[in-house]
Amino acid sequence: MLAAFAAALSSMPAARAQISDDVVKIGVLTDMNGPASTPTGQGSVTAAQMAVDDFGGTVLGKPISVVVGDHQLKADIGAGIARRWYDTEQVDLIVDVPVSAVGLAVQNVANEKQKLFIAHSTGAADFHGKFCSPYAMQWVFDTRALAVGTAQEVVKRGGDSWFFITDDYAFGHSLERDASAVIIKNGGKVLGSVRPPLATPDLSSFVLQAQASKAKIIGIAAGPPNNMNEIKTAGEFGVLKGGQQMAALLALITDIHSLGLPAAQGLLLTTSFYWDMDDKTRQWSKRYFAKMNRMPTMWQAGVYSSVIHYLNAIKAAGTDAPLKVAAQMREMPVEDFFARNGRLREDNLMVHDLMLVEVKKPEESKYPWDYYKILAKISGSDAFGPPDPACSLVKK
């Protein structure tokens, strides 16, 4: 007994050295009350906490805690919270971070402080392109993947002329750029675009310009709340009845729920996750629903997936040292209820299969949140494409 006690004592310093500050702290930096709060917000916090609880609340014998910050969709506030968390509150990993402008600001802080950051609700492809970082990962989607999934399929179906309504910030610009490249490559043409600012209260003039273009497809290169309001406004103006079709390059299940099937029916979109895809997605989503009273978005499900993967990597690596954990995360496949055939690539993009879906007609929906028909599975390699050579992490 004395020998065992002495051995335990001698091993304690080494054990402490494995986990910095004797706690693994995960910060959910999100929009708690603004226009992105429904698809991220408290739902992302809940998903992160579910991951911690399911993992057992400790890793390598040390507690795991979750802290929450509200960046209010402002880059300076987001960067300030990230800096404080990394500097003084010993946060090891920041997750979520809706809107690309805030995400890029947080990524700069993560690089400076050499701490980990996983983006879920930011899709600008520059995250793993020219701004790629050994400390920052992109988990759920990027604009190229959504463009391939939606624009390419719509052009194949005969929608070969497009007009874009594009959110006027980095994410929207990236979405339009990537979709336009896919459209032109597949023989289509882009007739023009308009660019309302994020959270524009009245989108009528922008929708009218799109309608007047006579394009077969009005592409919605926007996230919440503009995307939802544009689809609703287009319905009120009779865009669909006039023969034009709308394709959302980003739409979330919470958007469809808010719009209702009468307004959203027939909309084509690409998603990384659908709660009703199979038994695994249903099992987790029903647990989430019991806590949130709504089904999860792909962003919220992705938060859970990445936190579990991160904690498993700490356990496997025997340390929470950022670069060692990131390397371990790249070593392990990502195969869970969220991701199929997933892997974290050398450019720190998590590549996985996506789905092209169509929003059901009201009479096709059999139970609450039964909103999507899955039209096609899209392999991760097809959707995300090869690594961007502009990324310094990619072997030339």
C-alpha cells in the first residue's frame, strides 16, 4: 500500500502537466439574442454542454467546463471576448462564432494566442484558404460545398440563368463567388446581383430587382435573417407563380420552420445534417429537442460533433497542448451521427458528405419538423474539392 501511495504521489506532477490550468475550458462564442441566435445561440451552448456531459464531464482526470459569450455579431466585441478568454480565463477552445467577419477576427486572435478555434456557423472558404491556420478549424460547411450542392444540381435541372440576392459581407460575397463559378462551369450564366446589408428590415426593392431580371433562378446568397425574409417576400410578390424558382445557398431547418411549408415548399438547398435522416440522427436530435423544444440546425449538431472529437483527441494525445491535439484530431476519422465519412484535412477543413434536399409540400409532411426530401448524397471530396493551394499548410 505504501509503495502504491508513493507511486501515485510521484505521478501527480506529470498528470497535472498534461492539462493546462487543471481544467479543459470550452468557450461558446455566439449570438445570444440577435438575428443568428435561433440557429446558433443557446442551441449551440446546449449542444456543447451535451457533448461534455456525454463524455463524462472529465478528461484525463480533469474537469471540463463550458463558458458562454455573446459577440452581438460585432467583430470588435468577438475579438475582445476571445482575447480575454485566451489571456485571463484560460479558455482552451472557442467554438461556434456566427458570421464570417466575427469568425475571421476571432481566428486572428487564436493565431496570436496560439489557442484552438473551431468555426461552425461561418462558411467563408478563406478560413481554410488564404487565411488558413494551424489553430483554426472549419467543421460544418464552406461556401464552395454549398455552391456545388445547390447551384450545380439546379443548373443540371435546367436552371441555367441566375440573379443573386447577396448578403453584403464576407460570407455572402464568398457564397455568390463560389456559386457563380459553378454555374458558369456548368454552362449557365449569372445576370447580376444586388447586395442588401445583414438584417435589412425591408427587402422589397432587392426582391423586385431580382424578379425584374427574368432569371430562371433567384439565388439567395445569404444567411439568417435575410435569407428567410427574402423567401417570404418573394412569395408575397408572386415570384414562384411567375415561373421563377428560388435556390437558397444557405438555409437552415429553423428558417424553414419559421417560414412554414406553404411559403418554403419546393426550395432546394444543401445541408450537412438533417435530424430525420436515419436512426442515429433521430436519436440525438430527440434528446436535443427535449432540452430546446426545436430540432437542431447543422451548426448546432456540428458543435456537439466537434467538441466530442476534441475531447477524444485530448484523451488519445494525453495532453491539451493545442497543436498536439489538432494533430490528433486530424489522425482520427470523424464518423458520428453528424458526419459521414468525415476527416479533418491538412488545411483544417473537416470534409464530410452532404445532402441536397427539397422542402416538402405541406401535404407531404407527416409529423412535426418533417420538412425535407433527400434528393441526393454528395461525397465530401466532390462537395469540398481539393485543398486550396493558397493555404500555407497544404503541401506543395
